[in-house]
Amino acid sequence: MKLEDRFARDTLYTLRSCASHFNRDIKIFVPLQYTFVRLDIFHKILQQYWGYGDFRALQEDIIREVYEGRDVLALMPTGGGKSITFQVPALAKDGICLVITPLIALMKDQVENLKKRDIKALAIHSGMTRKEIDIAFDNAIYGQYKFLYLSPERLGTELFQMRVQKMNVNLLAVDEAHCISQWGYDFRPSYMEIAHARKWLPGVPVLAVTATATPEVARDVMDKLGFRKPNLLQKSFERKNLIYVVREAEDKNTQLLRICNGVPGTGIVYVRSRGNTQEIAAFLNANQISADYYHAGLSAEIRHAKQDDWKQDRTRVMVCTNAFGMGIDKPGVRFVVHVDLPDSIEAYFQEAGRGGRDEKTAYAVLLYNNTDSQKAAQRLRTTFPPVETIREVYQRIYMYFNIPYGAGKGSVFNFSLMDFSVQNKIHSLTAYNALQCLQREGYLELTDELDNPTRVYFTVNRDGLYKVQINNEALDRFIRCLLRAYTGVFTNFVPIDELYLAKLMDVDVAVINDYLLRLSRMRVIDYIPKKRTPLLLFNEERLDEGNLRISKENYGDLKKRYEQRTKAMLHYAANAAQCRSRQLLAYFGETGAASCGRCDVCTGQSAAEVSNYKFNLLSGKIKTLISGNALTLTQCVNSIASNPDDTIKVLRWLIDHDELYETDEGFLQMYDR
């Protein structure tokens, strides 16, 4: 028996004895024992697997709520440690935690991170074969795994519904929970399957986590997920160490160079297009700034190498699209620059929040000029193509795969957007956004570009494998190398790297590929060669023109909300009258916050020739002071603990602009308006 279990048992015996002695119901005492013991276990788990001595703010409250069986929506800013809030309570309980996330790359990353900590975890997503999925479900049921990561579309499958009932599920964790809300900035219809899945998991609590949600979205998330009782735990969105700056710049490259030269340390530069990542990285390198570029169109190996160089400070600045950043937790990022205007405050806040995670000063800079509003209007038209265009793309996508009317449901295909666009003479961006609309309607699913490595699974037992090795010396050497390099190949499909195996055996990669093919033909292994492609999944059979429905909710309403979020982003960029931090906090429902004193608005010079922040601070103090006292100008200056020259400047400005006046007796008064 484990030490903590023995301690819990002994404590319970003691409490029962006390209850008996005092003729009390033991139910009075159990919650105290239950809480104290488990709190200790939470800290032990945190120390054992993560090496931390204590939790961050709010983490422990969330963990306790979830452990005690309550549904929770946790709002924590980027870098706030959201994953620990479901990983720790899941490890403290018997059974497996189901984690729903829409991002396959992040799913794979989290599974690998858990494995490195000796925590058993696996993932099921759209890029896997039927056999891989079948084996993964078996392992989730019988293999003593603690975490099963799933893409949301998996929840609606018959296979999931059959297998989940055999699992001992202790928690349902929903990452990027804002995706379930049509009011949110990244609505995904497949998230609706989560609420349906709860009927297969009676009594299992839900922990929904997100970094960005307005009060309206938060309420909608709890409703859509079927919370038994609203339960929102929220950490303030305020980042006191992050200085928000908007710079108007016609020549954005020159302004970016000034920032890189003026702010020491590592940085991230966000742009909207893949081509711009290369161009701006080349510009910075030409000006002696160590920079590299990153986008989703690069292979997994290249992306990993670039990311590693940046993490290890071999590259100072990463110029990237929004594909860079998910799951990256580098503490010492000193600046995050947005060269292009993001689509929403939510997206901007999340990306800017990757700066200063070490809680030291960092800068979030948005470069802005008048053409940004024109570009935003153009993006609105592109993101929501005409309904007639969407209907045309729907029919052409089925024709592209030769799917007749009434067929295609459940089909999965490798998909090249560029090839489809060229064959059908449709602009690739128009085709992509039309498919996104069809995805929101639930007709199909278009995955991100997947980098699926080669996977191998031994279909024979060790005795059968031994016979193969005896009869074939060359294959014997390869099999021994494979078994030394990778574990678990008899129980699951395991990703392998042909180049790594070639180096171990000192042979050409072609030789490794030949060995794999030979073993596959001998039915010793199941072998899935690597491929890199998006996938298109058809959720419904092909409909004729009259039955295809494009709903107001998934087109008209979403278009209107997209436009509203774009306007909010433009307003933030153009509004130089209010503290940047206050603007962002107000958007997320935190009203009444104090000015930060450090953003471009606060430090900008007012008409009184002091900073805006100091002007607002001093004018507020002056008005409060004289509202209840008869003070002369000199007495007022002497009563305020600030630089007298600054106080006099503000007083003179208030008098000159008819905010205050001096009476005949020399006392200061406010005008009665």
C-alpha cells in the first residue's frame, strides 16, 4: 500500500473512532480528511513529475474543484500553466483522462512531453489509420494509460462510443474551450460533439480551459458543455510586466529594425503570410540581426530545427505566422512584434502574451498604418465568400474525388488545396475559406497539414520474430537495431526515423526502407510510410443543390461577429486616448483597472507637457484634494507628493482649459458643470 493511501486509511480510522465516541455522523469529518490528504498528493505529483515546489496562482483552486467532481471553466492567460490543472488531478485519481484539443501538432507535442516525464499518454487523431486507432483504444482501456488525447471529431464516431464505455475515465479536459462557442473567435462545429459525449461519461467532471474568452463567450462555453452548475475560475488577464505599444509606421521594416536594435534579447515577429516570413527574416539578417522564418508549410524536421535554434538562442528573432507559438513556453522573450494587424483582440492578446513569461519586462508592439483598415475590409470579403461560391466549391470537391450523389459519408482523402484550385480555376484562398464555411456546417473536416512520420507495429510475437531472425542474418541485424532504438513496438504503432536508423547501422536510408518493405511483405510488421499532407474527411453523403444548407448562424451571424472583432482590433490600434492595458482588460470584462503607466499612451506627452499617465494621475489628485478643502495654488502644490514643476504644469493646464479657477480670495475651485 502506498504511503499516502496508508495515511488516508489511518486518518479515516481515527476520525471514525472520534465520531463513534462523540455519537456524531462520520460524514461531518470525511471531507476534512479527504481534502488535507489530497492536497499533499497534489504537491507530491507536482514535485515528482514537474520539479516545482508550489503551484502558480489559481492552479491549486482549479485542481481541487476538479478533483472533488465539479465542472470548471478555467480562464488563464497564455503561459499560465493550463495543462497542469488537468494533468495533476488526473494523476491523483485512478483511471484515464480524456483531453480534447483541435490542434494535432499540439496534441503530439503534449503526448511527447508527458512521455518524457514517464507518464503514459497516447493520442488519436485524423491522420491515423483504422488499425492504429483500434490499437490505441485498446491501450487506453487495458494499458494503464493516464491520458488519451483526442481530436473533437473522434467523439462522434461509433468506435469511440463503443470503446469509451469500457474505459475508467476520471476527467474530461477540453483545451481551447472557446472553440465551442459561436460567439468566440475560433468556432469549430466539431466541438459540439463534446456535449453529446457526456452522456457516455455520467458523473465525469469537465475541466474546460482557454486563454481568451469574453464574459459572453465564457457563459456560452459553460452552457454548451452542459455544466451542471456554472463554475468560472478566472485569473486576471493583466500582465504587469508586459508593456503594450502601438507604433504608426508607413515603413514597417525600418520601425521593426529600430525595435530589434533598441530592445536586447529574444523576439518573435508575427506576420500574416508565409512569403513575408522569409522576406522579413532576410531583411533582418541583412541588417546584422540574427533571424529565421517559420510557417506551417515547412516540414516537421525543418520546423523542429528552427524552433530548437530559437529556443537555444542560436537564433535571436523568429519571423513567423501564427503557426508558431502553440505549446512554446520560452520564458525570456523580450519583445513580440505584430507587423500585420491580427483578426481579433483575442488572437493579438494570446500571441502578445508569449513575451515576458519569466515575469520580467517585455514589449508587445503593434505596427499600424492607414492601409491596415483597407486590408481588414478585404480580409472580411475573402474570409466569407459569396454563398453561391461556397455552393459551387461544395459540388466541385465531391466531383474532384469522383463521389456521386448520396455517397461519400465517412470517407477520408489526402488533399492538395493547390491542385484542387488549379484544376477548378478557383483562387486557393477562396477555395480554402469556402471549405471552412462547409466545415462550420458540419459537412466535412479539413485538417491542417500533417507531418505523419513512419510508423511500425510488430504483428508477430517474440517467438515468431526469433524464427525470422534466425533465417535471415541481414534482417536480424536490422530488427535488433530497431528494438534497441524503439520500445513498445509489440503493443502499439511507434513512430520511427529512417535517417536515425541508417546512422545507427551505417547504411544508406534506401537500405532501411528496403528492410521495412521486406518485413511488411513477410507480415512481420505493419508499416505505414511517412507522408505529409492535409486530410479531407466527409461527414455527410453528397447532397444535391437543393438540399445544401448554408445557415444564417454559420454564415451571416459569424460574418457579423468577425466584422465586430476586426473593428475592435482597429479601434485598439487607433485609440491613443486610453491606456493600452486598460483597453485590453475592458474587452475581456475587467473594467475599472488602473492605467499601466508604461504603454505608449501613458508615456506619451500630454498638452500639459507631462506624460499622459502623470497628467491623469495628478489631475485626479488635484480635483480630489480641492473638492473638500479651501486651498491656494501654492498649498495645493505643497500637498501633493510629486515633482512641483509637474504639478504646476497640470494646474495651469486645468485652469487654462476651464477645469479649475481661482477665486478672488486666491482659492482653487472646480467649475460646477
